[in-house]
Amino acid sequence: MNDPVFVIHGVANRDRDEFTATVATLAAAAEVDMVPVHWGDLGARDQFIAAALPTHRTDPDTLRDGAGPDPVGAEDLAASVLTGTTDEQRQLAQVDAAVRAQLEEQDEGLRDGGHHELDPDEILEYVREAWADTEWLRRTDDPQLLRETGGALARWLLEELDPDGDDSYHGLRGGKADRRDRLRSLVRRRLNDLDRIAGASAQAVGGRLNHAVRNRFGSDVMRFLGDVLVYQRHQAAVHARVRQVIDEVDPGLGRSPSRPVHIVGHSLGGVIAVDMATATVPLWTESLITFGSQSAFFHVCDPRGGQLTPYGGSMPVRLPASLNRWTNLWEPLDMLAFAASKVFRLHDGTAPTDLPVRHHASTGMWTHSAYWELPYVASVIGDVMRRGRPDQAH
């Protein structure tokens, strides 16, 4: 291969010199001549995006009934942090098992063969009555939380029976009906206390998690969305920039099937490459490598036009001959990476090659920008661009 590989960056690449240096490093690792295509100056104005991100306020009053806004929303958090689909019989069985285990432990600890006065069947009856009125506990299938709830409830009830306790309400004395009413009331009150503790904890943790995720990933996601919006509106200007860089190398490249180009595109850069290769007047592309890219996702949501037909769900979309080969890499923790092989077929009927990129702990949780420095990515680029196929043995 004598012609260079043109590298189109994705979102949030504002520094031309930094991108040029990144491409030079990748070229050395892949042992392929590369030309950077920088269009970041045409992207979104992202210096003020922090102004649009919500801030997290820690306020104890928000955890009290009727005082201040719910920081994450009881219903929303119950449906997400605590599972939304529950089996009440299974929930109550786990609470009941924990209650019985705690009562049995108490029996074994009593001297002279003594026994407490609590009937676990009666306790379960009252728990069942009160369960539907809980806001948080009835929405969880977490076995540990349910076991802790049952154990704590049993311990509280046992403390009420402790004749040596300081509580003036020790024991469940009186007639049978009076005793039942007292125990029912006590179970309901204690279960309500546990439900409020579970809710306050979930809201506090959920609020901090929401804030941490926004701080860690919010700006990156916002920059991605910003550049996508700008590209959708100013697609012609971005395509013209790509064409300008190619023309500076050779004006004949990409204008006919006899002089196709070789392209590497990251993220939105891969979308740009696919859009140009499948346009009505295409950029003829011999080999395309994308990583962390979204062409398939965008096309199923909103057909891209050009020579592409909409995706109907049953048959892949046939790509034109102007996009000859396509290798698509994705990293499992990259939330902005999508597969291509289910949505598209090349003109010869074969599928684009989707290759997973192994996650490295050193890349952290935000992996969308990690591809540039991964040896496997450089190796695939070298294999495809020098020998015409990816070597999946790496």
C-alpha cells in the first residue's frame, strides 16, 4: 500500500497539535503512514457545557417527609436502585426466615430452657398486612436487605419483651385480643422505621452516585452530544474539510474506484467516513477501520440517506461498492461503541468485521478514548492496511 491512511478523529478534539501527535504515535505503532484529518475547530462550543449540568446538594431535610425536593425521586430510584419487578411471596419468605432464625438464636441463648413469647407465624401475618404500605422494601428483591430487615425486626420485638429493659413498654401483657393488637401495631411501626431507613439510605447513595457519574462522565457525554448536533447541522462543512485534507495529498484520491482511499475513524469520525463513502457522490474507500463508532446505531434510529436504504429489522442494509471493506472495533465498557455486522452487509454480501477490544483495567471506566493507545488497535490497523485483513489471533 503506497497511499497513506487518513485518520478522522471523533468528538471533543479541539487541539490540532495534540491530535497530530496522537496520530503520529499510532502510525508508528501500526507501522503505517498516516495523515491526520482535523475538523475539531468546526465542532461544538463546549467551553460552557458545565453550566448545563445539574449540581448535587446534600441536605438532610430532603430525607424527611414533605420537606424539600426528593434529590433523586423515590419512585425512580425504587425502580432503578431497588428492582422494579418483585415477588411478594419470595420477599416475605426471606423476611420470615430471618425472623425465625433470630428467634431461634434467642431461644438457644436463654438459660434454663426459657423461651420468648413471640410466635413467628403471628409476626409474619402482621408483616404481610403492613408490607404493601412500605414504599421501599416492597420494591426490592435484594436478599441481604430482606434478611437484615427480618433480623432487625425480630431483635426489636425481642427487646420489647426484655423485662430488664428500660423501655416502659416491655412485654406484651394483657388479654389475648389486647396482646394481638399491640403486637400488630408494634410490627407495623418497626417495619415503617426500617422502610424509612432503607429509603433514606437509597436516596443518599443514589444522589451521590448520580452526582459522581455526572462529574466523571457528564462532560464527556455532553461533548459527544454537542459535536453530534453540530455535525448533523453542518455535515457539508465537515465533509469538505475531510476532502480538503485528502486533496492536499492527492486530488485524485477517493474520486473513483481506481483510486480509493484508506480511512481510520474514531467515534463520530467513523460515522463521517461511512457517510462520505455511501453518499450519492461517494468518497471511494478501499479499507475502513472504525473504533468506538456509531454508524449502525445512527442508521437504525434515523436513516443516513445517500445510497443507504433504511433498516427494516429483518434484512441488513447493503452497502455500496464505494465502501469495499470495513473493520469495526468496540470495547465492552465503551457506551458509545456499536456493532456494524447485524445492520450492514458489504456489496459482496459479507458482513463488516466486528472485533471486540479486550478491556484493560488501566483504562478505567471511561474507555471511549482509550483505543488510541491500545496495542491491539494498532495491530489491527497494521494488519488491515498492510495485508488487507484483520489478524484476529492478536
